[in-house]
Amino acid sequence: MDVTAVSGDISTTEADVVAVNLFEGVTRPGGATGAVDRALDGAISRLIELGDIRGKAGERTIIHTFGKLAAPRVLVAGLGKPAEFDVRAVRNLSAEIARACRRPGVTHVATIAHGAGVGGLDPDECARAVAEGAILGAYRFLRYKAAPDEDDRAELERLTIVERDAGRVAGMAEAARRGAVLAEATNLARDLANEPANALSPTELAARAEAVARAGGLEFEAMEREEMERRGMGALLSVARGSAQPPKLVRMGYKGRGGEGYDLALVGKGITFDTGGISIKPAAGMEAMKADMTGAASVIAAMQAIAALRPKADILAIAPCTENMPGGNASRPGDVVAAMNGVTIEILNTDAEGRLVLADGLCYARELGARHLVDVATLTGAIGIALGEQCYGLMTNDDALARRVEAAAEAAGERSWRLPMFKEYGDQIKSSVGEIKNTGGRPAGSITAAKFLERFVDKTPWVHLDIAGVDMAAKDNGWVTKGASGQGVRALVNLALAFGEE
Ligand code: BES
Ligand code: MN
Ligand code: ZN
């Protein structure tokens, strides 16, 4: 979708739909809605009087203009109460508008930077949220739909944000452009996570990452098994053993400062399918494990946006990619392996494979000179039990970095929530055979997984994001669409941009 901001009068703008808004309780529409109302000879005011338009959140009214406007349709979207309206709501509203406008005959929507007028919010932030919301909200994964029906085929091609104040437009256009870059990257992560595992092997995932790197002028490497062996990545290799597909360790590098090492490394779990291995998962719902590479998809997609937005920082992405299969050569419960840093791990449950591949991924990122680490992973079912779908879990060894990640998530309209990392939790993963074991039992399962990862970051400031509760959505809701949600991608990009502001 093409998103632009232009100066002009929305009541004379040519488009298939003109989308304006109304706060709850307003009887005389002002601003852009007022201009459209006047062009319609007071039709909106009249509908308010009739009680058909009330401005409630989620309310959407389509009015046909029959030649009174250049556009054949006006959409009035309810904003709810002004006090509850913020940039997060703008993004979600824009997503809902994009979906409401997905109908045959509609390819171009003209709208406004909702919230910037009567709402009193920052115009640039609103423009960015409108762009993000529209592109994110219109997303669907149709690749394998053989014969989509007419509604399925309808696509929005263009969204124009119309601003009355010509002095504001340049800033808003730039903000919208950045929002579009962030949203397109998120949709790339969604595409990767929605792909079935037979189409997206570790080899294919690495190939997709390479295409991103090539297009963005990034450093790229897809490390093969032999090199992993040379480097002693025994934890990652132990997961790959049971699969006929070769593992790949993806590395992408962006040098915006051109210094030594990297200011920040993003490390993503790339299990292209998680059967559980010998500790095999139950059949029901196992198909969701095609998305167990969402962390890898998120860091690859984040690099696409970073390459486009060019922050003054050096950013590294690492994605250890493999299937977790129960083949004849698979790791067994009780096996002991050593990670790249020499820490010996007793594998008690082969389904706790994410922490194994991340162990070597984190070590490798440090070896390449990462000064801050953020890993993102669909790591534990327990995080969904603890936090549900409303936020992802954040665990850390560094308060300052945690605050920066929280701010980056907040700016993306995402929610993170911090879990404690008391040292006593580490007792749960002490092994009598090796140094640590790969499960700490059911209590505090997400935290003990993070305590495991902590053994591989040494003293480097590190944040772990467990996105297993939010990676897949059952239905469309605001900017989140059904299937792979894309949560985390824009937070990672915002963080990289913040590193560029230092
Ligand atoms: N990929 C799963 C976690 C997961 C669960 C992601 C549900 C998305 C939705 C992970 O590899 C896993 O199997 N974790 C185990 C760990 C346990 C064996 C210690 C789990 O959460 O049950
Ligand atoms: Mn697993
Ligand atoms: Zn997994």
C-alpha cells in the first residue's frame, strides 16, 4: 500500500472513500469532519441528531455522497471518549478503517491524521500511526488461497493523509514514510511466520534473509553445519540432529556508525518447526509450531527496516535456524552437550530446544562484538499462561537496557511486562550431571528459561523477550491481524533507532 501525506481540503479530495471521524458526544462536527459535513449539506449533523452517528469507539457509518463530494463515499469513524484516545488508538482505528474499506471498487482512501486535530495529539506521531495502522491492518496471508472470492481479492492500494495546514505536511509525510517502512517490515515477519514449514525450511528462511540483506546493502552470512561444529556450537547442533534439513545460522550486519563490533545485537529463535523432538508434543494444535521461527523472522524483518531508515548505530542480527524433529539421529533426554562458551547442558526435555539454539546464538553475537543483546523468541508456553495475549514477557540482567526496550515497545503500541530474575530461580536449572539442565520444571517456567539464557550472555547488558503468548492471533483486532501478529518487530526497530540517537 502506498501511503502519502499531502496538504489540501479533504472535502474536495478525489478518492474512493473519504474517511473522517467523530468523538463521542460531539453534536457539531469541526475540522475535517465539519468540512465534509458542510459539503454534504449537513448530512453528518443530521445523522447525529437522528442518533444514527454517536461517535462511539468502533462505530463506522458509510454515507454515499451522490456527487456532492469528489469522492463517492464518506466513512465516519467513531473515536469514543476524548480522554481514552491516544496514539495507540489512532493506529488501531486506522487499521479498522483499512479493513472496513476493503471492498470491491475501493482502492484509494483519503483520510486525515486522526487525533491531530480536536484530539490534540502530536501530528507527526498521528501520521505515523495512521500509516502503520493502515498497512498493518490490511494485511492478509493469501498465498495459498487458490481462488479467492471477490471480497478476498479486494485490496487497498493507496492511502492519502490530507492535512489542511500546509506547514505541517512535510513533517507528517516523513513520519508516514517511516511508519510505512516499519509496517512493511512487520508484514514481512508475518509472511515468514505464516508460511508452512514445508515451504519455509531453515535453508529457505536463510535465502529470504539473504534477499533482504542484498536489497538493503547489509552484511550477510548463512553459517553451515561444518562451521558450527568448528566453533563448538554443540547446543544448536544438538537440536538440528533429528532433522533431515540442514541448520543455518543467519547473520546480518548493518554499520550506520562504522565502529568496532556492534552497538546492539538482535538474536531471534528460528525453529522452522517444533515437534518437540523425542519429547514429542501432543498432536492437537501442533501446526502452530510452524511459527516457532517468529523470533528469527522478527530480527530479519527489523533489519529490513533498519537498512531503510539508516540509524547512526551498528546493528547485528543473529538467527539460529533449524527444525526440531525426532529423527533417528535426534538428541535423547539425558544427553549432555556443550555450548560455544563451554557450558555443559544436560538435555532433560528435547522440547526445550529454543534456549539451546539461543545459547549459541547469544555466544556468537558476543564473539562478533555485541555491546547490548536483545533476544526475541517464542520460548515458553508458560508465558501465555502468565500474561495471556495482552503483552509479551521481558526479562533482563540490566535495568537501563530494559527501560529502553520498554520505551521502544510502548512507542510501537505494544506492551511488554517485566518478570523477576532473582538469583534463586537459577537453582531450578542446576544439573547434577552437567552445569545446567534445559528445563527447570513447571514453576516459573518462563523465568527459568531466561535464567538458562543468562548463562550465555556473560556481563553484556541483555534483554530477553518471550513472545510465545502473542505471536499468533486468533482474530483481527486493531493493528494485529489473524495469524502471525508481527508483535515485537517495530519495538526492535524503534530500539535500533534510539541507539542511533545516542
Ligand atoms: N516453542 C515452544 C513454546 C511455545 C508454546 C511457543 C506455545 C508458542 C506457543 C517451546 O519450544 C517449548 O516447547 N517450550 C516448552 C518448554 C518446556 C519443555 C520446559 C513448553 O513451554 O512447554
Ligand atoms: Mn519446544
Ligand atoms: Zn520451540
